[in-house]
Amino acid sequence: MAPAAGQARQVPVPEGDAGFRPFFHEWHVNLWPLDSKKSSPFMSSHPPPSIELEFARRYDQEHARVCREPRPAGIGARLAVWRTARLVRHALKEAGEPGLILDVACGAGRYWPVLGEHGNRVILAADPSQDMLNHAQTHHPASLLKRVKTFHSSAFNIGLSANAVDCIICMQLFAHVTRGEDRLALLREFYRVSRDTVILATRIEPLLQIARPASASSGMLPLASKVQLEAEFREAGFEVLDHRDLLPGWAPSRVYVLRKQG
């Protein structure tokens, strides 16, 4: 059984060259606004859980700011975008280059260009905000959008049948889920919907503890331990195929590739 979520420790961004601070924040920006009343043929019958709505509330302003910038500001942000794309490509290769993939909590489709690099890949994309799904249409060329089928759905209750896709990718929401029981709920839903593999961006305690302890009022999200997360993966029925870190031993961001067991 995984350790209690309350045992996770908080680690703030290290002080130093401000240009590299985006390495620690690049994956922790929400890409959708809150509510939507529009429906979809794939729409889940359950509203998004409060954890998804809180994630949306905290990060929708950041997306608006990013949209106003023609390119990532600073060398750190540009390197983070480049490095993240490489991690996603590697994860897709380890997952066997899946042909039918579901991007969960996709926001504005930040990773669709990388997912679309495989010419025969079909992309499904789900998000709890129809408004953000509509907004995503303004971020990508028509040639890519025609290969992406979006639908309004909570990540905790995906509006698809069992074993519906080859692979699920979740590059934003999972990293913000701090309670073990909530992560397990997501993992079990991913196990139900994916036929084979899951790609997850996570936040774990880095190997090198170079940062000062976070204060209770810092607002930093708690970091789970590697042991805790991987125990939750096993409990949900997954084995770890591979993992890669954004900055090995230093940054808390890690991408896991999981495969269903049994």
C-alpha cells in the first residue's frame, strides 16, 4: 500500500538564474478556463470533480498570459519546451508508437504537434472545459486539427468504453493531483480506457536536495516520492516501462511510461 499523501514533502524552486526557473514550472500551467454548458457526443455524464475545477481556477490566467506571448520568454522556457517535446517523443517510442491515443486534460493541445508527428496516428483529446477545447482550434493548423477529435469529459470519468484506445497521455493534470487516493482514481480510470499503455507527467522529489524547505504559506504543491508513486502504479495494475526526467537529479518533473498488467 502506498504511503499516505500527507507524507509527501514540499520542495520550492531553487534560487539562482531566473532564466531557468521555467524548467520547474513549465508543466504546471493550466490550459483551460472553468465552466462550459456545451455538450458533445462523447460527453461524460458526470461533472468534473472539484480537483479539476480547482486546477482550472488556479491556472487559467496563466494560459491567457502565455497566449499573448509570441514565443516562450527566456532561454529557460524555450529549453523546457524543447526538452519536454523530446521526452514525449521518447515516451511514445517506448509505448510502441500507438496508433490511437487519448490526450487527457488536453487544454489547448500543447502536445498535439508532437503527437501528430506520426502520420498514421489518430488523436482523441478530452478536457473538462468545452470553452478550452474550442479555444484549442485557434492554436493549430487545419492539417493537424482534422486528425484530432475533441470531446468534453472529466479525466476521472472518461466518456469512452473499456480498452477504447491504445494509449493515454496525461501531461498536466496528474502532476497537480497531490492526494494518493485521487491519483489512484485517475490511474484506475486510465487502466479501464487504455488497451495497453499510459504516459504520465509527474512531480517527484528530486535526487539532489538543493532547495530550501518550503514554508507552509509558500503555496507549493507537495511532491510525492518515487516509491510512493510507483506503488500506486502497481496498485492500479500497471508496470513501469520507462521514465525520463526533465533535468535528471535536479528538477521534480518526470515522464513515466506505464503498461497494463494482466
